[in-house]
Amino acid sequence: MPPRWLPGLSALVLGVLPALPAAALELLPTTLQLPAAASRTELWVHNPGPAPWHGRLQIWAWDQQTSAERLQPSDQIIASPTVIELPAGARQRVWLLPRTSMPVAAEQAYRVLLTPDDHRQPRYSLPLFRGGDSGHGRPRLWVEATGSAAQPVLRLHNGGERYARLSDLAYQDAQGQQHLLLPGLAGYVLAARDRQWLLPARADGYRGGRFQARLQDGQVQVLPAHSPPIAAGAPSGL
């Protein structure tokens, strides 16, 4: 099957499509991690009701380009069960484990997709990472910023060995005033990849200030710029 490309603000990338009143699932954890060596992890799926939820769980390999997300079917991660049938109020544990016991040298990224049989119900997508264990490297982020301020685009590069999960993306102007640009989850930048965000125009063209975001460890990181103004361009998915 050829790769699928999902440009724009894709709910598949952000995690969850707009919730419907019936059978909106609760998923824990919302970011899944498998160690580099053979091991397993678990996903808990809870249906608070009022209607039953029936669907399938699939694992897709996940890659990024600057303006698109790439998802491709993968058999490298095994899920059990793959058919989910949850009456209202029920919980289900799903085991996730690698097909091979060989450790991986670099972090691998996947998406766990839960697709309902009833297309009126929401579909869910959770990130799953294998490798990149804690203590073996962190995201190394920087901003590439060049061009016009009329159509500002923030491009982030991740030169590290682990993914970056960014929340509360903000800009601090030259006077030290904080401007929250994307509250909550802004998106992910996979290891050795880059992503871009469309930003509101500013008279100063984002010159003289700095960007910052909260990473998955809860710490706020300033994002150093490699060049002064913001690049002009089209928005991409988060």
C-alpha cells in the first residue's frame, strides 16, 4: 500500500477528531513509549458511555516532512487485541509489543489508530515511540527564521535523538512581554525532522524576541533562532 500524506491541520496528527456526544473514549496514556530493547507497554481504553463502541486498532509507521505527515502500515509493532468491543462503562487493556526482540539504534515513531465501525463516532490517533529511552538524549530544537513578516511561518528543527512534544508555544517580544501563540498541545517534531506553524502577523516581524515552548518533561525551553526574521510560506500540520 503506498504511503499516505496528510497535509494541513490534520486531526490524525493532533490526536483526536472533534468529539461527538456518543461513545467518546478515554485513552491512557496519551503518549505511548516502548523501550529500545524488547518489552511491552499497555494502553487502557475506557468507554464512559452512553453508547457502546466497536472498532479496530491499527499501528502505522509515522514520519514527517516539513509540510506533511506520512503514515504507512507497519507490522513491526503487535497489538492485542486489535478488535475493540466496549459496552458503555467498560474498560479494555491493549498490549503493544515489538515484533522483534532486537534493540533499535534510533528512535522509531508510530501512530496507534482506533477507528470505529460507526463513522459518526470519532476516530483517535495516539503517538507511540520505540527507543529513545530516558537518559539517552533529548530533543535539540532551534528556529529557522528568514523572510517577510506579512505571512509569518515558524519552522522548528529537531536535531536531537528523541521526539519533541511541544505545548504552550509562546513568543516573548523585545520588550519582554509574553504572547501565547498556541495554548495546550502545539504538536510534535520527530527526531531529525522539522515542522512549521503559521503565525499571526506582527509589525515587528518577530524581530528582537524569542520563542519558547513546554516540552514533554514539563520544562520550558527557549528556542534559539539561526536567523532573524520569520520565513514567509504556507502553513503545515502541527
